[in-house]
Amino acid sequence: MQLGLSLGTWHAGEMGDHLALAAEADRLGYAVVWAAEAYGHDAATTLAWIGARTEHLDVGSAVFQIPARTAAMTAMTGATLDTLTGGRFRLGLGVSGPQVSEGWHGVRFGDPLGRTREYVEVVRAVLRRERVSYAGTHITLPLPDGPGKALRLTIRPLRADLPIYLAAIGPRSLELAGEIADGWLGVMFSPEHAPASVGRLRAGRERAGRPWDDFDLAPTVPVVVGPDLESCADAIRAYVALYVGGMGSAEQNFYNRLVASMGFEETAADVQAAYLDGRPRDAAALLPLDLLDAVALLGPAGRVAERLHRYAEAGVTTLSVAPFNRTLRDRVATLRTLAGLVTPTAARPAR
């Protein structure tokens, strides 16, 4: 199992901390650092900045939002980042959610599976330097009855087979990730509840006739190392409450459904009701300790070490950790602690 670092989204004044964490992860031998985007800082610029200041670890998008860029633009960005970093880029993609897709990017959220499949097909075609002519339900290149023509990427990508990861939660989207991607980016991941998700990924892989051994299972897991389990859990309450209660509407919140499927149906409903009622602190307070413990690494180093075995047993190949300790010093210490607990295996997918 490899270690990764997940930086998430960030706010003014935090980039210096993120760079310090990435530099420390690079020094410690972490495999990859991931940057996210929502409707603030974009991931591509962040990764270019970090990639220029690190030497060894990969830089990955977790995720580039599919509605934010054309597939051709994403392929161009991916090829550029991979070249600038000497072959260290991993392309993570996701459809985001209906609020961001329609409210921020002006792109209808319908048929996310179909849009993702077409998007990945075009990205791969561009990276192979094909003349791109595509007639899909969601993507048509070139546009008919106009001056456009089928074009080919003018540069030669360092890697035409750039590793592509998909963020997926639902059963059908998990199967799609197994079928067409090289890895999976999971959130709210619990090793005790992993078999259902892993089974869907495997099913997609088998349908495509692709080997499971070269698929990278790369969930992001919050980590707080400290002497007291409950205080460590409190540090991630706002984060988990945001996903369970605030990511989406009452009708469409994939993370809420995921938590409900893990046996926390009543909690999921209560947290969402409080969050949508404008009471995020109350929503966070409703989260039980056993749920927080299920989706994170919490407590003393010895306890974290025991839990790490569960992730390896669940099939995780890249454990991407998000340190939630309050100070930068403590977050750096957390990275060092984890590096001392995990013996890395061969990185996957191979460059």
C-alpha cells in the first residue's frame, strides 16, 4: 500500500501550508499529492505550482470537474502537466454535483454516466494524437454544418496512456470506473464497508476484460493523530457533516446515501435536515463517534497502525490521507507518523 496526500480545496493564506505538506510528503516518499477544486481555486494551477516545487511524488487532480472543461481542454491540460512534471501527473475526473454543475458551470447534470464515458473516450483519443471525430449523445466533434474540422493535438504527450481515475459512489458509476479507468478516487471510505464498492469496481473491470491487479484503489481518508479518540473525532465533524448534509439537495446527495447504506440511515437523515435548515454546527454534533471512526483514521499512533491493516486488507493500494490536525506542525507530524507505519509496495499504476 502506497501513501498519498490529499490537499482538498483551500482558502486564502493556506497555499503556503499546502506547499509545506507537499514538500514533506515528497521528502518522506509519498506516492502522490492530490488537489481538488469546487468553485474556488482550480486544481490545475495548484498542481503546476506544487509540481514545480517537488521532485519525486506524482501530482493528481482529485478531481478536475467534467462540466468545467471540454474533454479536449482536459487532455491538453493533462498532457501539459505531465510534461512539466516529467511524467508525474495523474488525471482524476468527476462530474461534481448538480448544484455546482448547473449553478456554477451552466451544464445540465443529466446522464452523468453517459457524459463521463464519452468524456473519457475523447480525452484518450486526444492523448493518442488521433484526429478527433466523435459523434456521441453529449459530445460532438467537430460540430456539424460549420467551419470546424477534426483536429489533432499539436504536441506529443509524454505519455499517451496517462493514468485516469474516476470519482464514483453509486453502484453503476463504480462499475463504470472499473471498466474504463485506471483507478478509483473514493471519499467517505470505510474498510469495513468496502466489499460492496470493491465488488462493483471488480464487476466493471471483469466486464471490460481488464486485469484487477493494475487498478489503483485510492480513497481519501481524514487522519487525526492524537492521544484522545473523541477529540480527534471532533476535528473532522464539520468535514463529515458537510458531505453528509450539505453536499447536494435533499433529493440528490450521494454521500448521504452512502452513509445511509453503511447502516446510519437515521443519522444521515437527521444530519441532512439540520444542515439544510442552516444549522451546520447542530448537524456536526449529531454525528456518532462510530460513524466518524469508520470513515477516518483517528487516535493514538498505535491505534492508527492497527486500523491501517484494515485498509490494506480491503484492497486499498494508495491510501490518500488528509491531515486534520489543527496546526501545520501537527499535520506535518502526522505525515511523518504515517510514513513510519506504512511499508510501501510497488506503485500502481506503473508509469
